[in-house]
Amino acid sequence: SRPSEQGAKAVVQPAAGAAARDPWSVLYYRTELTASLQAHVILRAPSRPLTLIGHGLGARVVVHALLKLAEFNIGEGVIDHCLLIGSPVASNEGEWAVVRSIVAGRLVNAFHTADKSFQSGWQISYKGGAAGGSSHKLFGVEKVDITGIVTKKTKSGHADYRECLPAVIASLNLT
């Protein structure tokens, strides 16, 4: 089933209030709508299993797409591997258990300690732990510090993941 117009409004609505002044919040809430669309694309994928990779808010999209697949009662093992990098996703163990059930192979949550954009964006906007932070351990999720692989060239460090992605994937043997 397709996400209803009502559902789309409900996802975007939190950004319409005070959070509308905060670009991080606007994007953060819109990732849930994008995740619903991604789940539908995954369901229509001609070949499986798939490996999903998400960076930053893209990692949040991937996690919420996997949660949406679980809502559809489809998907245990549909995803081969999943790599999340600098993920602004809450450390909700129940949700992570569901995500773990959809991913048949490795579920990797990678971070680097100099990712200031992630740290400040999450801490300013939300309380509680984020899975992308180095201190949170979740059952069935591999936490991998990629600080040694990701070379900090930008001020925030968050944009450096993209350039180093091939090296990160190679170091994790996810090919």
C-alpha cells in the first residue's frame, strides 16, 4: 500500500511549528517520508538480496525504510548487508531488534570521532542517545570506529565520509 497523503502530512507536520526555523529538524522529519518511499522501491527491486548504505540522514532513511518493511510483514532477510555511517538514529533497542531481523547479514553502524556536524546536530535537536555516537552499543549491531580511515578534510568532518566510502566498504569486506 502507498503512503497516504494524510500520513505524509503527519510526518512533515512537526517541522511546521518551531522546528521549521531549524533546517536540521525539517530534514530530520522528512526522512521518514523518504523512508516510506524507499521501502516501496525495495519491495519492487528485481533482484535480491540488497546491500543498503546510508550516510548521515541517508542512514536514518535506511533504518526507517527497514522499519517500514517490517510493518508490511515483508522482509526478514530481504537485505543482505546494511552499512550506516554517522547515523542520527535513536538508540531504541526495540526498533533496532526489528531492523536486525530484516538484515540477514552484517548490520554495521560506523562512526568517526571527529564528526562534529553529527554530534552538534543531534545534541542540539534531540535528547537521548543516538546510534551514530561511539558510546552506544546495540544487540546485533556492529559498532565500527572508522576514524582511522576517514581523513578529516572539512571543518565538520561529516562530509568526509563520502570521499572515503570505498575505503570504508573495503575495510569492512562488504563487497
